Amino acid sequence: MDARDDRSLLDAWAAGDRDAGEALFARYFEAVVRFFQNKLSRDHDDLIQQTFLGCLEGRARFRGDGSFRAFLFGVAHNVLGKHLRGRYREPTALDLAHVSFAELGDSPSLLIAADQKQLAMLTALRRIPVDHQVALELHYWEGMTAAELAEVLALPVGTAKTRLRRAKQLLAAELADLEAGLTGAEPTATRLDTWAAGIRRQVDRAP
């Protein structure tokens, strides 16, 4: 395992060190796979490659004062937006802060829910706006701080905190509708933590 930090690996990769690029890729590959796999039914490989190449091409924007993973997921978020707009009839009208994957008609590539309650959570997640979904997943799956989310979503930190808080509210509202017929549903306060742990395990096990 290469012990160099992310910035050193990125700089070495830019200077022609392919091993450094492969080390950086290996370090974050699974996280980037999770990012796209739970949102789109296809094109994962291309989007993953675009994300890492985007980091290389845009490395001047990574000054080292923030985390590399926030920079990486900021690139992934931009790649996702560009991909969705390329499939949309009116790309200028596609606002990821207001449109959901349910409205766009896309779905995850794999049925990764382990039970009915997890399936309800995934379905509810697809019903909230894309940027709110991104904020929740990165916060719960990748343990991102508000400052990192702000960098990913290109928002002030205060706005990122508001976005995350609103995302939880929207998800809870969708779950209330979906779980009306389920038994044994956990209290809202603990439901997101359970979802984060359970679904992430399912994603990590997916082939």
C-alpha cells in the first residue's frame, strides 16, 4: 500500500507516475462506486473513470486546504450532473436541488435492500431531490462533515447544514407515506443510522 498522502499521489500522477494514479484510484474506488451505483442503472464505469480523470485535470483547484475526498466527490457530483443533463430534453431546466431520481425515471443498478424497511428507505431516498440525496449519502455513508458537503455541493457551510437538515425532513416525510403499512418501523431518530449502516453493508457486498 502506498503511504503517500492524497495530494502527493495526485501530484505524482500528474507528473506521469502511473503507480501513484493506481494507488489513488484503489484508495477511493469503492466510495466512488457507491456514489454512482445507488443512483443510476448504467454507465457506472464511464462515470467513475470521468471522475478520476476530472480530479487529474482539475488538480489546480485542489489547493490542499480541504480534504481530497471532498474535492473528489465534488468532481463526481459535477460528472453526475453533466450526465443527467445530457439525457434531459431541457438541460438548463434540470436543477438537482429540486428534481429527484424518481421524477427523472432512473433507478439504482442493483436491488441492494436486505429487507422491506431498507427497500422503503431506498425508495424514499429516490423521491427527494438529487442534491439532498447526495448530502445524506455522503454524510451517513462517507462520514462527511458540513464543511466537506459544502465543498462537494459548492455551497456556503451554513447552507450545507440547512440542506442536510432539510434532506432529513424530506426523507422522513417520504418514509411516513411508504411505511404506513410496515410493522416494526424504528423511530425516526434512529432510522437514518440504521439505514446508513445496513444499506452500506449491502452496497459493499454487491458484485
